[in-house]
Amino acid sequence: MARMLQAPPKFHPSEWDTANKMQRATTESQKSRSEHVTAESQRLLNEIEKTTQKTQSDVNKKIEQRREEIKFWKQELDNKLEQIVHETEVLLTLRTRLEKSLESCKEPLIIAKKCLLNRQRRTGIDLVHDEVEQELVKEAEVLQEVIALLGHTLEQTNEQIRLNRSAKYNLEMDLKDKFTALMIDDYCASLTNNTPIYCASLTNNTPHIGYPVNAVKTEGNFVSLEDWIDFSNINVEKADKQRNNSLALRVLIDGILSQTANDMRRQCEIVNAAFRNRVKEVKDAKRKLEMLLAMVMDETASQEKNIAALKKAIADKEGPVKVAQTRLEARNHRPNVELCYDTVQYRLISEVQEITKNIQRQDTLGQAETELKGLNRRQLSLKEEIQVKENTLYIDEVLCMRMRESVDINGF
């Protein structure tokens, strides 16, 4: 109890001064360190702020540059898409022209074959492999070659349209992705430090910022910038290639349509001219045959008159012959010396001989009748040949030429 009431030890004044000095020194040292930390913190904050602002500014510039780059490629893709769409539309128009041209070849080919078939019905000497038939065969060959060429060109056109549409699809898909990427980067460009932080009350269309999970990552489906450029560049090059192919095909199609139309038109005109010439030749031949027939008919009538005159002349001599021979027969019965060779007897014998001789001279009746038969046969032959010519004219002028009037070679 006595110890508990004992007074605490007392310090010397110098110890008191020393303690106060140490407190001041410690405090000033702590204050100095604190001030240094504060200054360093402020400097660091300022540095971080500047760095953050600089980095964010650089990111904003990069986003803006990226947006411009996407816009550039989007414009390139848009241009190529417009070009390939235009080329495809032109090719579709050309395809329609090809189809119409191909369809228009069928009727002339059918008509050419019908003309060849009809001309097989010519008869006699007119069934000849003439110029008309040669040109008709050539026309059929030309039409068949044109049909084959147009068909092959149509297949090429369909394939090029398919390739154009494939290039168009790739451009559209690339453009769709570019549009989405541009929308996202536009959204990113609109974000600032003052953009509201995400909360449940914000709509999906309202820009907001926050801490999305796993935002910072480089793995996955990311591609390099070079691959990104190459992807669009390949699509552009493919579109350019198909566009150039389309342009070349367009020139080819125009040339084929023009050339085939000219070839068919020229051959059609050659065939028509051959028909006209042949019809003229046949008509001339028919006219000459008709002239020959008229001449033969006139000669036949003349020969018939000649035969009739010969027969009449022979008939007219029967009376005198009978009279003379009857007189001779009667005078042969004169009696005895009266049966003399007098002038009457002599003259009667001479008369009979003269008439008989004249009748014998008229044996040309047989020749005349033979000639008449020949003239009749000739007349029949001429009539048959004229019928052959009429049949040929009907086939060539009526059946074939009228049918060919419907042939119309158009340049589609």
C-alpha cells in the first residue's frame, strides 16, 4: 500500500526538452514524408490523367480512323456491288435476246426442211439436185450451226450470271458485316466518360458504359488487320474479274447475235433468189414446151389433113381404075380378029398402068400415118413434161416460196 502511494519518478528538465524536440522532429519528418507522398501522388495523378486522356484521345482517333477505313471499304464494296448488279441486269437482258434469237431459228429451220421435203415430190427430169436444193441444204446447215452456237453462248451466259450472283452475294455479306462493324464503332465513338453507367432503367438503345465480363480478350475468332483487308480486297477483285468477264461476254454476245442474224439473213436471201431464178427457168422451159406443143399440134392437124387428102385421092382413083379395068375385061371378049391390039386397047392398058402407078406413088400414106403416130406420141410426151413443170412450179412457187414469206430474220 505504501508502494502504491509512492510518487512517480520525475524527469530532468533536459530530458523534457529532449522529448519535446524529438516530438517536433518526428512530427516534422512525418509531415515532410506525407507532403512528399501527397506531392508524388498529385504528380502521379496528373501524369495518369494526362496519359489516360492521351490514350483515350489516341483511341478515339484510332476509332475515327477505323470508321473512315470501314467507310472507304464499304464505299468500294458498294461501288463494286452496283457495278456487278448492273452487269447482271445487262446479261439478263442479253440472255433474253439470246433466247428469242434461238427460238426464232426454229421456224426457218422447219421451213427449210419442209421445202426440201416438198421438193422431193418433183417428178421426172425436174427431180434434180439444182442450186435451190444446194442452197436449202446449206441454209439448214447454217441454221443448225447457229442454233448450236446460240445454245452454247446461252449456257455461257447462264454460268456468268451465276458467277456474278455469287460475287454479288459475297459483296452483300461483306457489306452487311461492314455495316454492323461501322454501327458498333459509331456506337463506340459516341461513348464518353460522361456517358451514363449501365443500370436496369436504361433501354438497350441508350449508350451506357460499365464493366462487361471478359471484355479484354484477344483469343477467339479475331483476325489480323492484313487478313481483314485481304478479305474485302479478294471480294473486290472477284467482283472486278466477273465484271470484266461479263463485259467481254457482252461484246461476244452482241457480235454473235449480229453475225448469226446476218448469216441467216444472207443465206435466206440467197435461197429466195435461187427459188426466183429456178421458177423463172422452169416457167421459160414450160413456155418453150407449150410452144413446141402448139407447133406439134399444128403439125398433127396438118398431117391429119394430109392423110385425109391422101385417102381421098386414093378413093377418087377407084372409079377410073374400075372403069378402065372393066373396059379391058369387056374388050378381051371381042371375037376372032376383032381381038386386036388397037389404040383403044393400048390406051386402056396405059391408063390402068398410069393410075396404078399413081396410086402406088401415094404409099406415103403409111409414112404419113407413122409420122402422125409419132406426132401424137410427141404431143403426149410434151403434155406430160408440161405437167411435170406445172408440178414443179406448184411446189417451188406456191408451196415453198409462199411458205418462205413468213420467214423473218430479226437482229435481237
